[in-house]
Amino acid sequence: MILHSCYGASSLSKQEPSYLAIIYYEVRYLGFLLSIFYQVVIIEILHFKRSVFDSYAYCLRQCIV
């Protein structure tokens, strides 16, 4: 009975760090994906703003001329 409880405790302590490592790597992977996603979104937003500004400036130039 004592050996079984000790074995259970040791196997639990061996299993816990691998479980934490899996969570750690999943969080790092999700963070990596989110950073790529945000970079793409920011680039697209800046490109959209620039295209809107260019079309607005073109319209102003046409209206002035």
C-alpha cells in the first residue's frame, strides 16, 4: 500500500512537468500565430489607409484642376 502511494506520487510528479511543458509550448505557439496575424492586419490596415488617402488626394487634385 505504501509503495503504491509512493509510486503514484512519483508518477504524478513526473507527469506534471511534461503537462506544463505542453501548455507552455501551446501558449508560445499561439502567441507566435497571433503576432503574425496582428502584423498582417496592421499592414493591411495601413495599405488600405494609404489607398484611401491616395484616392482622396487624386480627387482633390482633379477638383482643383
